[in-house]
Amino acid sequence: LVDSVGQWDESFGPRPGPDGTAGASDESEYLLRAVAAGFAIAYEPSIRIVHDDFTPSFGDSTSMRKAYSYGLDHSRLLKQTGFSPWYAGWRSLQLVAAAALFFARGDPGRARFYAAMARGRFLGLLRYYPAS
């Protein structure tokens, strides 16, 4: 796979920074390149990848920067891999709806997290990304 697809694109995913939280979509970028190269992806239920669950608090600025950077990288991935701008916009609106839902449920930390990710996605749609 690596011989055909190439190395991991380290411009996606966590990048060095003051808190080390920036970036996302690294695994998705690699899988989309593999599919574009003719490889197939299958679901294997015995393989489990688990991320620690967390509940961001409203004032948790580190989590909000993380959410924003997730949104930026997700939009960059969608643009780079040829997804429609309408689809990318729809994915952003889903986050806005989620933020409203969490706010209505009395979870302002999660509402702010989803709003920050939506902001990153919308602004990511407007950014120019040079071809890699």
C-alpha cells in the first residue's frame, strides 16, 4: 500500500504547536488516497480504535482551538480530494445544528466545541490551499 499510495501526509493531523492539538483528517486523507489508487476498504468489526471521551467545558480554550483546527483540516481534505463545495457546506451546517442541539440540552461546552469546529469548516472552505 505504501509503495502505491506514498507516505503519510504530515501536513494533516497533529502538528507541533504550543499545545500540540492542531490538525485532523490524517487517517481519512490516507484512506481516500488509497481508494483513489484502486485499493478497497473493508469493515473489520474485530478491529477497534478508541479515542478517549471528553466533555469540553465552555471555557476550555485548548479544546476550542482543537475543534477549530479539526474543522479547517476537514474542509481542506474535502477540497483537496474533490468533494463538492455543497457537500462541504452541508457538513459544516450539520455542526451548526449539533451546536444548537447541545446548547438546547444544557451542554454549553459541547455546543461551543461544535460551533468552533463549524467555524473552522466554514473558514476552511474559503481558504486557498496550494496543491500538495
